[in-house]
Amino acid sequence: MPINTNTSAQEPQEAELSFVERAYELDRAADATGYCEFLTNMITPVKKLQAAVQRGQQRKAKILSSEIVQLLRSWPKYASLDVTEEHVEPLVNDLLLKLDIKEHPFSTQVHAAISEALEILQDCYLEADQYREGDDA
């Protein structure tokens, strides 16, 4: 049985691949950290909106709704996390529809839509959080 002694040629390729993989992991971890920060900044006002709607605070709800719309329109894209234009555009449109509280701001449908939006944002956070540095990917 012949023994393969040509390991020295394979080692640099493997080391190079490991370096590229690690660089990608670091880029993805940095993107995940940034994306999680964005999502946290999204979730906070949505929770406040939910509380304002539950308390019947129409003025506060409208202010928060406007703030949320601005945040939604600045949704970042991260190719390393598959958060691309194709992913973001329908997601943002769906959230804009769910968080539109202009008509009947204190209805049961609005309460349910805000809860759904919050759940979507939290799911996005959990998906990105698994790639943050220090987590097992």
C-alpha cells in the first residue's frame, strides 16, 4: 500500500483555506453584531409602541410609529448574513403594513399586528445572534 508523502503541498492550501474561512467568520461575526444592534434599536421602540397602544396613548403611539418607520427605511443589508435587498424589501414592507396604526390605532387587529412585528424582529435577532463572535456557529 503506497504512503502519500505529499502532505507539504496540501498543508499550505489547508492553512490558506482556514485563513479565508476564519476571515469570513470574523466578517460575519462583525456583521451579526451590527445587525443585532440595529434590531435591538428596532425592537425597543416597537415594544414602547405596543405599550402605548395598550395604554391608549395616541400621541405617543403616533410619535413612536413615525420613529419606527424611519428605522425601517434605514434597514441595513449584510451579504454575509443573507440579509440582502431580496430579503429586506419584502420584510420591511410587511413590517410597515403591520405597524401602520393610522386607522383604528387601538383595535385588536393593531395589537395583534404589533405583536407579530415584534415576533418577526426577535426572530431576525435570534438568527443573526448565532453568528456573533464567541458563539458556536
